[in-house]
Amino acid sequence: MPLPLLPSRAAQPSRRGAPVFVLNSLDGDVSVIDSTSWTEIKRIPTGKEPHHLYLTPDEKSVIVANASSDSLTFIDPRTAEVQRTLQGIRDPYHLRFSPDMKWFVTAANRLNHVDIYSWDGRNPMLAQRIPTGKTPSHLWIDTKSTTAWSSMQDSDELVVIDLATQTLTHRVKTGPMPADVFVTPDDKHLLLGLTGGDGVEVYDVAGGKAPELVKKIATGKGAHAFRATGDGRHVFVSNRVANTISKIDYVGFKTVDSFPAPAGPDCMDISADGSLIMVGSRWAGKLTLIDVAKRRVVHQVKVGKSPHGVWTLDHAPRQ
């Protein structure tokens, strides 16, 4: 049976000039930033502890996951207007769609499970709840929509979930306090940020097998969140304790550059042309803009308390 076609990029409205969204986890709202003037233009109340957000496959909504309110807020990614709020999603700390648009997956950080929902294009319906162990954190799904991985923040583990059978198939020990996950475009290697360590672990995960540690990459203390640069070869990782962002070559698996990023850099997004890093400075309550060519901070925008997720529709390719 053929997979459903992804929406044609040519048929979509322009992404240029789209606002930047910053999730203020301790304020329970979203700062909307004008990407021309780089000023906060409004706040959107959501629910308690909005941590991460993700675009629907049709690009019509960006979903904000409100972990402590058990809800999802749907926002127009171009106009920043709230479309609706969906209740009854248990502890959606992290979230992700499968590329075939069949599954919507959430990690329940405080309730210790991963939920797999079927997706009909508008609403998620719970298909399976999988107990995982202590504190599932960040998710990734392979390009074939067959395998999901979740880091386990407090048990120092990485788990593998088969989406077809909706079962947990593998569990391996990792370094301290694993956080974000990034899988290379060929689905062969997984990069894992160690917030309790000083770098990134690289695992061989080809074919959905049990992850096998093959290398460690030194980046900086508190390696936490990834975002691809858009060139098909490099990915940034924020080092929350070291106050830096490292650029990793995921073909050679080595650090090739470093950028200053003040006050606990966390989640980030990259401008469509790759020239600008937009990162939440978690401990300062600011969105920090880093010029990649100049390798320095060029602007900061005051936002809310404990800014976490950062996202814009006008972004660089994700791999």
C-alpha cells in the first residue's frame, strides 16, 4: 500500500517572515517574536509547562505540548493565532510525528511512559501506552516510520520501540542524563546528548537493532539539544553547562566548530539560509541570536521564564 503523499512544498504558502515561537516553560505561555524587528509582539497562554512543539504534517498547525496540563495547543505557524486546545493527552513532554503521518508519539516525562497515537489528520487517538522506566525525555523516529527511540533521563538508558508491533524491543545503558536524540538521514547512526556529561554518544542503530555505542564526541558540559544546520552533513548541539553550541560533522563524527551561547543554551532553531542560530538562554529568560559567520551573539530578546522550545516555520532543512 503506497504511503500518503507529503504536502507539495510548491502548494504551500510562503514561509518567509514567519514568526519565531519561544515556549516559556515556567510561565505557561508562548512568546511570539517578529523575525524582522526581533521584538516580542505578543504572549499566548497555553497550559502548564509547555516544553516542546512540533509541526503537523500538513503545515497548518504547530502543536505546543503542555506537559503538566495534559493538553495540546494548536497555533497557526504563520499568523500565531490559536486554533484550538485538545485536552486529555497525558503528560506530553516531547512529541513527534512519523514521516508517513500515521503515528503521533509523545514522551510522558513525569509519568514514565511513551504513548503511540494514530493520527487521522486532525486528532490523535491512543493506540498503545508503553511503560518505559524512569523519565522518558526526547524522541526520534526513523525515515521509514518503523522505529522510535527515546532517551531515559533518570535511568541513563536509550530504548527502542517498534512502531508496527508497538512494543519496546531494546534497552541499553548510556552515559549520564541522556537528553536529545538525532538520527542521521540514512538511519544508521544515532547521536545522544549527555546533559550529565560533556559530550555526545554515537550509536550504530541500523535496521532498528539494539543500539551499539561506537564513539564519543567531546563537545562541552551539559550537551543537550540538537538542530541540523541544513547542509546534510552537520548538526548543532547546545552545551547547557558550558554555555556553548558545538557544530558536529555527523559523517566524520567530530566537533568542527564552537560558538558562545550564554545563560544555559537549550533548544534552538536555524534560519532558512543557515546564517542565524536562535537559541533559548534558559537561565536568563531570553532568546539569543548568534551570527554563524561572525561566530558571536548579535542580539537578545527578552521573553518569559525558563525558555525551552524554540521554533519557526522559516527554518533550515531538518537534516
